[in-house]
Amino acid sequence: MRTALPTRLPAVYNGVASTYGFGINLHKSESGNKSRVNLTWHITPDVMAYYTYSQGFRPGGFNRTATSPDGGTIFLKKVAPFLAAGSPGNYKQFFKPAGYESDNLTNNEIGFKSQWLDHRVQVNVSVYQMDWKNVQLPLFDPVHLGNTTFVINGPTYQVKGAEVQVVARVAEGLTVQGSMSYNDTKQTNAPCLTGNVPALPRMAYASRR
């Protein structure tokens, strides 16, 4: 598939200018492996410790774009106007991307599950760390980025947390449950939209980090 970067003007087919205002016949592929490992240790018949390593992802996709009738050419829209010093008008710095890639999450977790007082009380505790990379980030800013939402791959997050769950059978027919969780979330990078339109003044590509 061919992507036409410089313009979103209609293509000409059999002498007639024509585009579709949405993507047709678009395709992309990604490959890789995701794993899950779980180790358990029965310390006693009523106490089990465990460790879990798991990976997950969300598949990539496509943004709304214009394409030729046969789907062979994608026409990208320019957004993000920028008034360069000494220029006669606004430059548009950024082509909305045709699509976005998958994001990925890795989780490491340790904990234990236990029962006490003749199985009348259950206590479960877990501690975990999740690393979420290249997060799919929807953007909507009608003034600067156009009136349609599009998705990019953006920041990376790290989440550290703990959970405690208690279930107690107080009496016949009466059970009391309680749980508590704590999360400490950190954004580990802050990417900007970097200008990707060719032939713009160098300052138009500037991004803050």
C-alpha cells in the first residue's frame, strides 16, 4: 500500500477525481510472542505462596483517513498549524498517522493465599509491578488537531501496587469481606508530537521534553 504524504487532495481515476473519506482495504501485521508463567509453593495445606509473570497487549489499528477507491493509496491530513517567524501564513506541522502499533504490558506479581481458624478466615495478599509501554493514546483537539479523534503510540507507565483481601465467616449464614489496594503510578516518558511534514522550517519540528 502506498501512502501519499504531501497532500490529501483527491486522486484521479479514469479522469475523475475521487477519494473515499474512510480507509478501505487497509492491512497491517505484527508478530511476536507473549508468555505467562506461574509458580506456586504450598508452604502448608492452608498457605500457598505464588509468583506470576505475565505479558499482554492490545492490537494496533487504523485511524480515519482518506483513500483511493481501490485502497491502494492513503491520503494523510495535515494538522497542528504553526506560525513561523517571517512567514506569510501558518504551516501545518503534522500528518495524522494512518495507524498505530500495539501497546504492551508486563506484570510481575508475588503473593500468598491462606486460610486460618479452621478455614473460617481467608487472607490473600499480593504485590505487583506492571510496565505498560507505547500506550495507545487517543487525541482530540478540534482547534489544533482537527475535528476527528486519532490514536498514536505515546507514553510509557510503571505501576507498583499491593492488594489485601480478607474473607471471614463470622457465623452460619454470615460472611464479612473486605479488601484494600494501593497503587503508585509513574509516567516514565513524555513523548511529544514531532513535526513530520517535509520542507518545513526547522523550528517547526521543535518539541519539548
